[in-house]
Amino acid sequence: MAGLVAVGLFVTSCSTGGTGSRDEGAARADEVSSAAPAASPSASAGQRPAERVDPIALLKADPTIGDRLKDDLKPCVADAYPVDTSYGNLTGGSSPDVVVNVMTCGDAVGIGTYVYREEDKAYKNVFMAEDAAVYATIDRGDLIVTKQVYAEGDPVAYPSGEDVITYRWAGNKFTQHDWVHNDYSHVVGEGGIDGVAPAPAG
């Protein structure tokens, strides 16, 4: 019970500021991250240990990102920005690559995802997707980008489906390797399947 109260307080506090970008798309439940660097994670085989980066400084110094997102990139509360950062081997370099996901404060909806590769002791943007409800993860060397799909009238919490796109590094860029589309059912959680009464309680 105490855990639920803590989560409720966190969500309430996070909704009092942050990005002015589009607040539509599927909500993400993970908490926002602080811009302060933390301890280094374990290194993958054949790679140097990942040096934690300041994702906010990385984004604001990136000339490929538009001024609108940079101007809207503000803390949700205190110094906690709506940014997730992941480290992993995507491009085969000697250092782990960095994936940065930017979200809205109120709903934790992804509004931009960026991949940075270390080259000549500096990080270079090698992939970006700036769409509503977009989020990227690293899966065994692949970049997995998920985009929620909304039909007209869909509420934020209930998209009509999603596109899951797999990218792989080839030469000096990411290329699409796979694509999956999932359609969601809107009857789940609405009292049972259409035409079938819910089972009696007890």
C-alpha cells in the first residue's frame, strides 16, 4: 500500500511541468531520470566500460536536434528530466553506444529517441526518430523502436496498435531489418468480450 501511495505522489509531482511538446501517445510507467551522471555499468566483452554521459548536455549540444525540442526540454520536478538513457553494443564500436529517449512529464509519452556513437572521443548522433509515442530499446545488438499507433478518438492510454521496427547497424548507418504491427483489442478491461457476459464474481 505504501508503495502505491509513493507512486501516486511521484506521478502527481511529475505532471506539474516539463515539455510543452505533444502529450499524446502511449504512457510509459518508468520514472524519469536525473541528468546527473552515475556510476559506470559493467562492460560488454571486447568493449571499454561505459562512461555515463549527461544526456541533457548531449541533446542540447546536438546540432541535428531542432530548437523546439531543446527549448521544451525542462525538468519535471527539481533536476529530474523526462529522459531515459541506455548503454549497449549497437554499432560494433570499442565503446558502448548511448540510446536516449525523451518523454513528456505528464504522461511519460515518448517524443524522441536518439542513438549516439562514440567517434574520436566525441559522441555522434547516428539515429533519431522524433514522433509521438516513440521509444527505443537495445535487444542483443539490435535497436528496437516501438511506435504506438492511434486512430481518431483513441485515448492516450488505449492506442489502436503499435509498430515494432528492428534496426541493425550496417556499414556506417542503421538499416531496417524487421517490422511487426500489432493491433490491440479495445474490449479487454471493458467488461468482457463483445456479446459474452463477464463471469460472475465469487
